[in-house]
Amino acid sequence: EYPIIFIDRTIGESKMSKSIMYEAIFVVWRLRIWKLFGWNK
């Protein structure tokens, strides 16, 4: 068996798309607010 070694990215662009970044920032907070106010979709 050989160990898997992950090397941190030092130079280059992120592989995460802008839509994934949007979802991570805004959608999670929107769902939290909906739960806080008891709104259901």
C-alpha cells in the first residue's frame, strides 16, 4: 500500500466556480433565515 499525499495549491486559479461560491455564501444563510422565521418553501 502507498500513502496518498495531497499537496496544497500554491499558484493558480481555484477550481471552484462562481456559482458554487455563491451557493456557499448566500444559500446557506438564506436557509438559516427561513428556519429562524419559520418560512417553508
